[in-house]
Amino acid sequence: MRWALLACLWAAACADDTRSAGGDGTYEAAVPAVGDRLAVLGSDYKSSALSLLAADSQQRVGAALWHSGSLVSAATTALSGDVALGQTAMSDGRIIVIDRGSAVVSFWDPLTRAIQQIPVSTGFYSNPQDAVPIDAHKMYVVRMKRNVQPTADPGDFDEGDDVLIVDPSDGKLLGRIDLSPWATLPGYVAAGSRAVRIADRVWIPLQSLAADFSHQGATRFLAIETKKDTVIQIVDAPSVKNCIEMAWLPDLQRLVAVCPGAYVDRAAQGDHAGIVVLAPGDVTSTTTLAFAAKDFGGATTLGRDVACLPGGHCLVATPGEPDSGTHDRIWRFELTGGAPVQIGEGSGPFAVSGMTAIAASHRILVGDRTNAAGDVRVFELSATGTVEKPATTSNPGGLGAIDFGVF
Amino acid sequence: MSLRVRPLLLCLFACASHAALAADLPDQATPSTLPTWRLPASRVHGRKPDLPAAELDPTAAANVLTGEDLRDHHLSIPEALDAQAGLRVQQLSGFGAPALLSIRGCSSEQVDVYIDDVPVLSLDGSPLDLADLPSGQIERLEIYRGMTPSALGSQSVGGTLRLTLRQPNGVGGEVNGGTGSYGARQTEAAVAWHSDALRISGGIRWVHADGDFPFRFDNGTLYNTSDDATRIRQNNALDRLGGTLGAQWQINKRWSLQGRWFGAGLKQGIPGPALFESTTANLTRDRQLAAVSLLGQNIWRQDDRVRVSLQGNWLGTGVNDPHGELGMPWQTTQAVRTMGLQTVWQTPIAGVLSAVTRLSAMAGDVATHDGLTGTDQPTSSRQSLQAGLGLPLHWQESGIQIVPSVSVEAQHSRRTTDESYPFTTREVTVAENALWTTRLAAAWQVLPWLAPRVAWTRGTRAPTLMELYGNDGVIRGNATLLPETAMTWDVGAGARYEADQWTVAVDASGFYKQVDDLIQLSSVNAHQARFDNIASARLFGVEVQASTRLFKQLRLVGQHTTLVAEDTSGRPAYDGKALPMRPRTRWSLRADWLKRAGVLAWRPFVTGQWQAGHFLDAANLVAVPAHTLVGGGLRVEHKPWQVFLELRVDNALNAPVVDLVGYPLPGRTVWLQLGWHMWRDDETPQPVETQPQTHDIAEVAP
């Protein structure tokens, strides 16, 4: 009895919160087949967690299967707070995680939980934005940051502001495609963003930022031919700035890009914010400003995500304003024309982040990270209307969704 | 700019605090019996109480450190405070690095700081960098956990650090210097002189550290150890240069005038996260503080005391990262200018009742210049008025004290322009705050060796100008913020027992605190964050501090802290989880052995600290394990020559310690220190013990 009491006292005196911490999450259902794996990234921009759903049914497969605390060292964590998911699937169904904070591209196998990692920093904070697998031995990594102090050796590929070419099988660096010459203003950082692969071309929007972020040029879309690793086509979009994400519509052969406008020029941000549409197959193509930001209820900017279903049914969000308590709003717009229609409201300001289209079920999933009813909101779109289906909670009691990827 | 660099920059900016300094009359003393600069005889093996009581409020849970303790053990202020019950100090790097104080799990922004009883004003919210403070020029440190004495100011949320600088009473000087691992060097000197009516003292301190310690570099690929390597931390050097100057003029028997100046300069590299170390990014900070105090006694009533202090301070901070090694290129300088006037009058009223009244006014602004664009950022400013009243009751015979107090404050804050750069919408915004705080506490000297106490406190913290108006873009402002409020319930007792061969003193406290409208920085996206009243928290715990002397030669000092800090915000991802960076339990122990041999005194010592594992993020995903730190050393003193030599080893077991992922701390370090005192042992009056509870105990030395 006395020893039991002493043991209790000792346990209380040396209590440790982390002893009750859970490890990586457990599977609640079988891992879906390749192509039906919906990776959901939850984050509060301080730490991150990767959960898995079935893309078609939105059934949760496992919550927080890999997260920031899965492994921790003095220098890094398994996942930093600044993470994104790849937007192009790998043929083997592994999930591509781009850790912008640590400049590492990881491939996570949901079947075995094996993790392969490729550092793409080349010695500096390169801020990778996307990773596009080309084949089993070639992958493009879009790096936004320019290295102001590169070495003289061009063979170490440490210049940045480029597309780094790596072999995903062994992590070997194969080369780089310099994006700097393609910035729309001389000397600016081209600052490539999230990419879309269309057949043998990879399309990348360039943000054209001044080195000190004090000014931003107009957007340019650039296509890289994947066999020759050269820029083969450019399309300028002089009416918009800061285009971040694109959605590809194979049936219409159109690329839809969302452009929130220049944050650095807040007063005029709305003048350069909107939705533009490209016809990548047309070599003489220029962009069409399909919608200005003000078409979405008078907004002065847009969210950074866009998702479209066949037929040109698309969703985009407009951010709320914390000072006034205005919530984010979710809008539907049609490429065929007509005024955008608000179909929902986010759970708060800056709550809506991440969109992906599931063509088979005519659904677009929207991340709403603080939504109590579920952070993965489901909108079923048809020609006649929009129905919101019950939301799914990707990570109960954990970090809400900010990005999606289908693998 | 990615938020990955924000923790560092915030911490560095947080260290760029404003402070004010004044020499004034300790509340329990008179101008002619100010606590004095102790002479070497008492400093080496003085008559020291084991757990000195707080001077200003016997009902408080408090930690007290004397300058003798700091100098005898050659402890920096961060090191000394980190070993106290209920306190924790966080450092981003090694020797001399910025250090922030947390009391009872409250952040450093929630801790009020007073230097010589004049408040350190923090308009932009930066807490005091403890490493700015020169331990060699400290007379006394008092930390009031969860409260603020009514003679100082309104009740804070976290607690109060009261720092008293050495008073100019001796004649002579001292100098000491040391060197240690990773280029650590420090030199400190002090001089003092006095005549019948005038006393002058000054001190200077220089600190340098290369900070080039090794750490394990994983290349960001934690699952691939083949590319791991040991690297040397770079761009982590720092230099500090600071000093104090004080003067006291006894005008007549009733009035005296005191003046103080305190300056502290810092220049250091900002190394960046270990994964992407910088080469040129750097921080500079220059703090200039001055105060003049008029002190009086028996002015309007017998035994009353009055203090009128005028303070001014200037704090300049520069962050220089022209190449954007930490994210976005950045080159800003910030100036914080503050003026304050404070009047405190303490007087007996009738019988057991006395009164403490306090009036203060403050005005200041924060101006920022962007060096990259050559533009001046919008200026923020604040004016405030504060009034406080305490009505302590003290029944001498029964030993019961009841201390009620109340304070009100009105603040007016505004930003002067709507220009913005970059990323930020700014409006000409006025924020008005009316704050009130109160406290009711009681203590009872039940037995000569036992004194229990109980207290209830309502404290507040007004949003800072940084929180209201943001910075140059990465942090958005929120002019609608409400003040944080905290309700704290305290119970505790101090006990002390003496015998022939040993003494023991124990102070134990239990507390429960509910903090609402917590202002926290929340990321709105990967590039921006903003402050919101988004959280509430529940904190409770137990703190025990003990000290004992055995056989007149062995002294043991230890502490235990249990702290339960839970998020009660109701947000699904955080509710019920532990607040980050708050270990649930901590232990510290120090043992000193004194052996005299002729003119030499040998003092070997060992130190130990155990800290529980804890989370580094609010989502409770990133955990760091428990760690044990063991150290020790030997100090040799030659009393006739007044010289000492000390060798010390910290973290002898080379335990890996992480306070913040990405910012590794050094492992084992060695420190060698040599000092020389040259004081004229004249008839300078010795300090009057200013607190009845601070009884002397038997001499340690035979």
C-alpha cells in the first residue's frame, strides 16, 4: 500500500503530457484503389496532418495517418506547417506531399506507410510549390524562390526560381529549367506556382514578383515540353495578377485559372483579380477574362483554389473579412456564361481552402477547416443546380482540411 | 514570406521590449535606510535567508533572488529564474541569447516588469529580454506569480517581475571576466562612490558569443538518414554592451532625489532555422532608459511615503535581411518612444488600516521605417491613465493581514495613416480600452514558523499596438480586440524550521487560473497571420520551493512545479489539449558544499533539472521528450585578496534539448570565470532588512 502510494505520488510529480499522445492514426477502412485515393491535408500552418478518404464516396479511410509529430528532430519535423499536396497523380498511387517549409518532396504509400523523401532545397529555402511526375524516372518540381547567393557551379542546380528536374526513383537531380527569363518584368522573380500536366506539356502560372515582394507584374502562363524540357509556349494574361491554381477541362480543352490579384497592391487588388480561361491547344491563344472578382458579389479578391467538372461547372471562393466577421463564400460559375451564384458560406473568414473535382460523381469537394459539421464539404453539381451533401470529417478532433489531392 | 520564419522573428521582436528604469524608494524603506550594496564580507558568505520573502506583499506567491545569490553562484538572470518554482525561461540559442520569462504557464507578454518599481512599458507588446539584464548590477529580483502588488500597478494576467538595481552605497569597484565554450566571453565591472549627501554608482557589461555549436543536420529528410550530417551553427554570433549609472542626492531629512540610466545594446546574427541557415541576416537593438524619482517620507502624515517618478525610454530595433534568407527580404527599423509619470503615496490611516494610492500616466508611439523601400510605415500611438487603491489591514498581534486592492485604467490607441505595405489593409482606427482589476488576499502568521495565505485576483492585459495594428505586412492587425482577463485563485503557505545543525524552509502554492479572451496569433494562410480573441485556457498547478542547510556547510535548494495548462477554446482541433510549450512537471536541485582551508574557501556544487516532455504545437502533434540536465563546478575564493575563480560545466551529459524545432540548443558547455573585488570597508551603513519575514539565519561559514 505504501509503495503504491509512493508510486502514485511519483507519477503525479513527473506527469508528462506527451505520454498520452497518440501516434500515427489507424485505418478505419480498406485503402481505396489507385485513382480513388483522396488525400486530405489538415493544417493550421503550424503543424499538419495527412488523412485519407475514398474519393468517390468520401468515406474516411484513416485520420492523421502521417503528421507533423510522426518524427521530430531538433532541426525539423516530419511535416512542417507549410505543406501542400501534389496536383498530379503518380501511376503507383503514392501520395505526393510538398513540404514548402523544409523544401522536401515526399511520396507516401498508403498501403505500406513507407515514405520516400527527396530534398529539393539545394542548400537554400527554395519554397517548392508543386511536383509533377512525368515518368518513373522524371519529375518536375516548381520552385518559387530565387537563391540570391548561389554557388558558381551550375551543376548543383542551386539558382532557384526554376523547375527542378529530379529522378523520383532515387532522388537524383537531373537538371533545371530556369524560369527567371520568363518573368513579365525584367529582373523580377518568375515565381512559378501550381502546375497542370496536359499530355506532354506542363503548364505553370508565373506570378512575376519583385525580389522584395513590393510589386507584382501581370501573370504569364508557360508550357514546358516534357520530352525536351524546354519552354514551348507562353500565354500572357495582362488583365490579371497572381494566378495561383488552375483546373483542366479535357472535354472543353480549356484551362481555368483563379487569380486573386496582387496582395502587394491592396488598393488595386480587385482590378487585377478574376478568373481567366486559356485554350492551350491554340498556339495563338490569349487569355479571356471570364469573370472579374467583382462579379462574385462585389469581391475585391478571390480564394486561391478553383475546381471544375466536365461541362464547365466550376467552384471558387471569395475570402471573408475578420474585422467585419464576414465569412468566406463559395460560388458556382459556368464557363458557358451567366452570372456566378453563391451556393454556400464558409464557417468563418479564411476557413475555406482546398478544392478538388471528382468527375465520376459530379462532385466538388471544398475544404472548410473549421466547419463543425465536417471539414470536407461536398457539392454535387448538375446542369440544373447544386446540392450540398453531408460533409465528412477527415480528422476528428484534429486539424481541418486546407488542401486535397486525388491519387 | 512564409510563416516558417515567424516564430524566430516574433521572438526576436518580442525581445525588443521597452523598459523604463528609475531609482526610487522601496516601499518598506526610508530614504536614509535604502537597501545597500552589500560589502564583500557578506557577499561571500553572508547571512542570507534561505527563502527570502517578497517585500511588497506578504500574501503573494513569490520567488525572491538576491544579488548575492546571483553573484555567488555566477548565474545569469535567465539561468537563475529558470530554476525557480512556477517559472520557465525559453531561449532560442546558447550563451547570451534572448530569453523570455513565463510565469505559471503564462506567456512573457502577460508578465509585467518593474525596474526599481517603475513599470517597463511595452507598447508594441515586446516582453523584456532577460538577457539584457546585468546580473552583476542586480540587488534583488522578486517574481510575484499571478499578481501585482498594489504599490506597483494593476493586476497582470501572468505575474510580475520586480527588479531592484544595486544601490550606490559602497566605495570601490569590482571586475570579473569569463570565457567559455563556443566563443562565449563576458566582462563586467562596477564602481561606486559616496559622500554624506551624494551617492554615485555605475557598471558596464560586455558579452560576446560565437554560438558556433554543432548540431545534427537531417536535410529535412527525417526518413532518410543517409544524408544526415553534423553541422556547425552559423550566423549565430552576438555582442551585448550595456551599463547602468545611478545617483542619489539626499536633499534633506524628508526628501531625496534619485536618477538612473540603463542602456543595453545588442547585435546578433539571425541564424534562421537549422535547415536553411542564413549568412547575413541580423538584428540590432538599442535600449536607452532613464528615470528621475523624487522620494519623500513624513510629508503629509507621520510615516507616510511618497514617490514621484518621471521616466522616459527609447528602444530602437533593426531587422536586416536584405537577401531574404529568412523568407521575404526585410530591412526595417522600429523606434518605440515612451514617457511616463507615476505617483505613489503610502500612508497609515487609522489603527490597522493603511492606504496605497497610485496615479500614473503614459504616452508613447511606435514608428517603423522600411529600409528597402525607404518608406515610413504608419505610426501607432497610445495614451493611458491609471489609478489604483490598496487598503491593507494588518493586525500585528494576531499576525493577520488582509490586502484588498482595485485599479482602473483608460487607454486610447490609434494608428495614424491608412497606407499599407505589403499585404495589409490598414485603416485609421481608434481603439479604446477600459480596464479594471482587483485582488483580495489574506495571510496569517499562524505560528512563528508557519504562514498560510489565500488570494483571489482578477487581472487583465490590454492588447498591444502590435496586436491592434499588426506590423509591416506579415501580421495583420485587429482593432476590435478585447483585453485578456484572468481569474486566479491562490492558496499557499510558507514554513521554516531551524535547529542547531540544520534549517529548512519550504514555500508551497496551489493555484487555479481561468484566462478568457486570450489573444493569440492565428495563421489565416501560409503568408499571413492575425491576432484574435480566439482562445481561453485553464491553468492549475502546484509549486514547491525548498531550501535547507545541513551541518552549516551544505546548502540544498530545490523546486518542483506541476502545471496543467489546457485549451478551453471549444475549437475542435484544440479543445481539451495541452497548451504548447508548457511542460507539465519540472524539478530543479542545486547543492553547494562549502569548505574553508586557510584563506581559501572551496565551494563545489552540482545542479540538476528534469523537465517533462511537452508539445510544441497547439494541435498536440509535435512532442519533445523529457530531458535531464546535470551540471556542476567548483568555485574557489581567496578572501583576503577578494578574488574568486570558478569552473562550471552545464549539461554535462550532453542531453539534446529543443525549445523550438529548427532552433537547436548547444549541448555540453564549459565556463571559466575570474573575478576581483576591491571595496573599501568603510562605515557605509549596512542595509536595513526591509521585510520582517526576511530573518537572518546562522552564519554558513564557521
